[in-house]
Amino acid sequence: QVQLEESGGGLVQAGGSLRLSCAASGSIFSINAMGWYRQAPGKQRELVAHKTSGGSTNYADSVKGRFTISRDNAKNTVYLQMNSLKPEETAVYYCNADYYGGVVRGYLEVWGQGTLVTVSS
């Protein structure tokens, strides 16, 4: 019913760049926030970047200055521009959205399927 469509993952050389995209569709009244998380092998899932509909942003300390999150609120789409990628940032990247589904459903969250980003040396 409500889905997140991710794109942009793949293989990139260390120091290179990738741009991830995520579009939400379905029975969504409004989206409070959208963001990106990642999970590397043997590690817990962690916040990479988060952005509210009002424009507030939050970044993991390790990516500040290199990654940029942006949103098109009208299209319910979030982007993650990743520059100067490092091999240790190889992980599955997940899109997330917190949204209001209406009077019946209330406030909900949805996760994307995840997209693999591999940074090679």
C-alpha cells in the first residue's frame, strides 16, 4: 500500500560519489520526516542523515561535510548525495519515512528494501 522506491546504489571506487534517491507512494496524508540509514556487515543499523518536512537536518558525525540530504516535499522524495566515499562505508542503505496515514491509520513508518553501496579500494 505504502512503498519507498530506492535507486542509485552500486559499486564505486574510494573517493568517488553516488547519489541515492527514494520516493514514497501510496496512501500518505503527509510525511513528517524522511531519512537514510545504513547497516554494514557486523554492525548495527545507524542513522546517516534525516530531514523533516520543515527543513531540519541531522547527520551522522562521520559523514558531515561529505554527504548532503535534500527533499522534494511535493513529490515525497528524498535524496542523499554522497561524496568522497570510503571503503568502510560499504553497507546496505535504507530509506525511511515517518508519515501520517489519516484518521484511521494514524502515524506510521515505512522502510525501503535497501540498496547496497560497495566502495572498493
